[in-house]
Amino acid sequence: MMNEEIAKEIVDGAARGLKEEVVKPAQRIVVECIGKPTAQMLVKGLKAAVTAPGKAIKNKLHPEHGEMKVKDLIRKDQGAQAIDIDGAGLGDFRKIANKYGMDFAIVKSTELDPPKYSVFFKARDADAVNAVVNEYTAKQMRIGKESRPSLLEKLGKFKAIVAALPKKVVEKHKEVDR
């Protein structure tokens, strides 16, 4: 109990010292340099605080760039183009499209048994669209060629190597001391 009280006093003393030595002089400098807040500054701050949640909701419902609904994509600027991709490359496409700042929407086709995805996209210039499509196709071609072995196969190989190692022979000798 005594140690807890001593520790509490030390922490409280350090906090008081920090407040007196650092925080109060910093507050004084800020008030002297910037000036005391006026009514206009307070009203402006309150307006910003009130409108901030509305802006966040608006950006969530109608994002300006990146992935969005097809309806919102069609409403923007010029016409949209579409390509079909499979589900395995969907994450890669999202990363690449966001990297280039492209606007796109993904629609899943329900009538096909292995589902296909249609990606509608717009970009402010044709170079960005070409770069995204080229990088995506190159990545998909690389993944197809690699055909990485499964982790279970690798684990099986390592198990076989360990099993082939000679085992240490343990000799036990019992000595009787009388």
C-alpha cells in the first residue's frame, strides 16, 4: 500500500511540473503570438465542426474517386468502359486501379456458375486506363506462369528431409552408488 501511494505522488508531481514548465508557457506564447480568439473565429470553428460530419457522409455516399456504384460512375463525366475479370484477380485490379486514381465500379454476374465480374471504369485520361489494363494483365500472366507449389507440399519435403537425418543414439547407464 505504501509503494502505491509513493508512486502516485511521484506521477502527480511530475504531471504538475510538466504542466507548469511546458504547457503554461506554450499557451502563453500561442495567445501572445496569434492573439485572443474573437467571436468571428469561434463562429467559424463551430461552423466547421457542424459541417464536418455532413461532408464525411457525402463522401461515403458519393465518393469522388476510386471504387463506387455503377450509377454514380455513369453520372460522372463521359461514358464508361467495361472489362470482364474472374474473382481471383479482383483484389489485384482494385489495388492497381486505386494506385492510378481511376474511377471504377464492380458488378458481379449472377447467371454464370463460376461468377464473373464486370468492371466499369473511367479515368481522366486514356493513359491511366492503358497503364492499369497493362499492369493488371502482366500481373495475371505472371501468376499463371509461376504456379506456386502448395505449402503442404513444401512441408512434406521438409518432413522427409528431417526424417532422413540420422538420429542421435541415447545411451543410458545406471550406476549404483552404495
